Amino acid sequence: MCAAFDNHLVRVGACQVSLAVGKVGENRSAGLDAALRAADAGARIIVLPELTPPGYVFESAAEARALAEPADGPSVTEWADLAARRHLVIVAGFGELGADGQVYNSSVLADPSGVRAVYRKAHLWDAESDFFVPGSEPPPVVDTEFGRIAMMICYDVEFPEWVRRPALAGADLLAVPTNWPADPVPPGERPNVVTNVQTAAFANRMFIAAACRVGEERGVSWVGGSLIAGPDGYPLAGPAGPSDPEVLVADCDLARARDKATSPRNDPHRDRRPALYA
């Protein structure tokens, strides 16, 4: 269903999954099932939510630590095996128990050759700082068979200067595992977290695929809102609703992300004036 990357066209999948804190085996199975559905629909790049195996609403740092696993643990191994077996790129969020003994909110990128990169969330939201140590490395940009893919996690994408880093480093697609807690939204409006993804895609002229979760967890409900946005900022798939699991797919011509022109005379990267921003 998808052309090879010499034509830059690839089908991208964003998997909105129902998860529950502490139910690692069930969560991992739900994520795997959604990834398989996306692959069966022709997706070659697949994004799963933030903290897919452990869930999100922890009661204590001890609980978050008990549900974390190393970057070569069973969840990452399962995703890497699936990537190799089905010839995919998979980006997924997990609770990482680092070799340094710290616990991180992390995401992994695996392709048919194995694990290519692990990213640790740099901007922690609300109580996350009670459970995780923030990462200190910029989002990696990984050359894959299908294109240049970067990743960050949830709240990270609300910092324009952070999103700009992988964009300037040549990312065609930014994969965003996320858990967006629901807030009140005025009638007729989209959640700000959704429109922010669209704005970030437009401002950087790149594709963004965001995968959220559903399933009330310890009194917290979720935006859902998973979407795949093109470099003009408009959704190619989604946004998904707030209640149900959903697998979104969209055919993305990743070459479009390499042409930053917005008019015959304008390019938002070339037109930057960093000396004025200090």
C-alpha cells in the first residue's frame, strides 16, 4: 500500500489505546493489538501513547518505579520484534528504569534493525516530577528507511523552541506519544493541545503524529485527540474523539517536509533572525 521512500510516500499510524494504571500485561497487549491493526492497514510508521505499559496516574514514586523497565526490557523488546517482523518503525512511550537507577518518562524508536534511539521527556507535567527525572538530551532525529523521524513526549511539544530543534535538524516527521488529561473546552472549539500540534506542524512545515490514550484512570479522563497533521498544519487523520480506542492512518508525502517555502520569497527556517531572539 505504501511506496518506498524514494517516492517519500509512507503510511503513518497513530494508535489511540485504552490503558489502565498498573495493568502492564493488558496495556502491552492493547498497544500491540493496535499496532498490528495499523500495520494491517498499511502503516509503516506507528506511534503508540505515552507510558503505554504502566499507565499514567501513579499514587507514589514507588509505584512508578515498580512499573518501570529498562530500555531492553519486555515492552521495548516486543516492539522491536514487531518492527523487525512486519518491517515497521515503531515509536512508543514507556516508564524507563535507567542504568543510573533513575526513573524516566521515555519513548523508544525501533525499526527493522532494532532499537535506534531512546528519548527521555525533558518537560515534566504537573505531578510527573514526583515520579520521574527530566531528560537532558534533545530529541533525536533518526534516519530510517521511510524518512527522518524525531520524537518527543506530550508536554514537550508545547515548547516551540524545543520543537524547532528537531525541525532544524531535518526531521520530516515528529512522533509524539502523549497522555493529554481532559480540560473544559468551550463549545465548538478543539482542545488547545490538539490545535497546538497543528500549529507546531505549520510553524515548522513538518508532519506530526500524536497518539493519546483513553480509559478513565483514578478519576482522570483524557482528551483523546490523536491526530496526524501535515506540514500545512491541517489534519490528515483525526483528531480522534475522547472516549474510544481508534487507529488513525494517513498517507504522508514526507518530501513535503523538506520544502519549507511558504511563499516564493519566504521560508520559516531561512527567515529566522536568531540574533533578535536572545
